[in-house]
Amino acid sequence: MHHGMRGMATTLEPLREHDLDASHLPGCLALSAEAGWNQNESDWRLMLRIGRGLGVTTENGRLVATAIMLPFEQRFAWISMVLVTADHQRRGIASRLMRRAIDELIAGGYVPLLDATPAGREVYRKLGFEDCWRMARLASPSAITVNARDLGMDLEVRSLGRGDWPGVLDEDRAIFGADRSGILQDLARRVPQAALIATRGGTICGASFARDGRLATQIGPVIAADDATALALVAEALARVAPPVFIDVPDRHARIGAWLRDLGFTVQRALIRMAHGRNLAFDDSNRLYAIAGPELG
């Protein structure tokens, strides 16, 4: 009885929905840290710059929930960072924010997309999302020993140079399904040593990026024409960044997943790419070897 009354009192607390801006960064960071997620301030700044954030704040000014919409061209938009603080969960706040985001995006001509955990998937299916494909987050051991791979005479992996950008952005757009130059350029600034390009006979056949996180450096996206190119890029990235490392690899790329597990990586969680009202994403998942992250697509 007493517990029920306490629950009633907090339910009546006035909550305000609003857009997120830079002034909300401390609250955003507190929410993602409470959830045990990897985002740091640079991630939140990037998402708020290229996307639109929704927030829910209590009367005393505490941010208790967020959701972010990241639009890609006029095709699709990512919904991410759907977070509700522990003492405000199970009140339908996340579902309300999700419905608002979905309605706004559909009205704007976008297909909503997201990368869900298995628990989140059940909620999103009720909201009209369908499974497109599955992946796994692989987490590195505390020390990684990458054997220098025999890349073959025809494959060169090197740092991404200024002159490489147009070709890499064209290739990435074809594989991701829309232009995301703002995201890739931000990642390359943050972890320049892991912004890599692979060429074969002078032609671009792959690229990879990474970003620093609160808990680990995330390697991704990795785009590549084939397994050999992807392996060479990931091996070089691992040689250049210190562990701990996360990498989100589509299940269809079993060879890369097996190679990482041989290095001591462990599966931290499954993720499911989902689209609203359709079971086809916009990406070419044959050539997408690691995503940018569930929050970025």
C-alpha cells in the first residue's frame, strides 16, 4: 500500500517534453553512463549537431529521458539514445518519445531505422519495426596481439589522406545507403590514426574509422569489397588503437567474427537492425563489415 502511494506521488510529478541542445549535455551524459553505454561528450555533441534530440525534464530541471533522430538525406533516419533514468522507467515515457519520433519522421518522408538490443526489439516490434539483419557486439580482451597479416601483393592499407575523401565518401554512400560525410569526418578527426583506406591496384576497395568512447574505442564503420580487405583494415586498426575495443559485426560476416574471437574478443550482446514497416534496410550488408555503432547507424 505504502509503496503504491509513493508510486502515485512520483507519477503526478510534472514532466516537460522539449528539444535537446548543448545545455543538456551533462544530463545526456549522466543518462548514457547510468545505462552503462559507451558514449562520451563528443558523441552526444555529434548527434545533437547532425540530428534532433528530444528530452523529458522534471519540474526541478533534471533530464530523465532522451531520444535522438539522425536524418540521412531524404531517405531514412536513425532513432537512437532512447534512454530513461531508472526511477522513471515503466511509465511509458520511452514509448511516447518513440511514437513522437516515428510520427515526425514519417511525416517528413523518412523511414525510421534503429539498432536494437534483444530486449528493445520486443518494444520496437509493437511499434511497427521489423527485423532486417543481426549483428554482434564483440569486446576485446585487455591486450590484443595481432599477427602481421600477409596482405597479398595487391592490397595496400594506409592512413586516409585529404585527397582520398571524395572516393571514400562515394563508396560509403553506396554501401550505407546515404551520405554520412559529417559523421565520418568527425570520427576521422577524433581518432585520426584509425581512419584507414585500402586500395587494390590504386582503386579504393575499403575504408575504416573509429571513435573514442567512455568505455572503449569503437572500430567502425568498416566498409570493404571482400573479407580479405576487411580483415586487413581491422588488423591495421587494432594495431593502431589501444584496447579496450568494441566492434559491431554483422552475423553474415562469420569469418571476421571468428577471427576476432580467435584474438580473444567475446560477444557482449546481440543487436538487430530494424526498419519501420519493412524488413529491408538501405545498406549493402555484404560490404558493410562493421557499423558505426547502434547510436549512429
